[in-house]
Amino acid sequence: MERHVLESLLAGDDEASAAALAALRSGVTYRVFDTTHPAERHAGVFKLRLRRMRLHGVDPLGWNEWCGSSASMAGRCAEG
């Protein structure tokens, strides 16, 4: 997928889209796969990333607020 096409897909008003778009425009590398994955798989990946960020003393901006406001993800956001 070409960069400009991916940028158009990230045109949302939410914080995650804005952060992803800013990273993309700064020149980060990316890969797009032609498959889908269940939400639980993504939640598990982000749970591991959150744990690693905390181990290194990095503040996960907005993550705790999002988890607290999302009823569907509340159980998956808890630290394990």
C-alpha cells in the first residue's frame, strides 16, 4: 500500500489515528497485510507493549484513560 493511501485511511479524529498519522508522516517504516485478526489478538499485543513500556519507565499516553472508558476492553487492559 502506498504511503498516501495509508495516510488517507488514518484521517480519523481520534488520538490513535492522529498519532499514527504523525508517525507515518515522520517517515517510519510500515507493513500492511491483506488479512484481518481478531480484536483479542490486538489487545494482547498492546497489553505486552504496555507492560514493557512501564518496565522502562515510559508513560503510556492516554492508554489508562482509554481502557477505563472502554467497557469492551476493560478486562483486556488490566495488567497481568
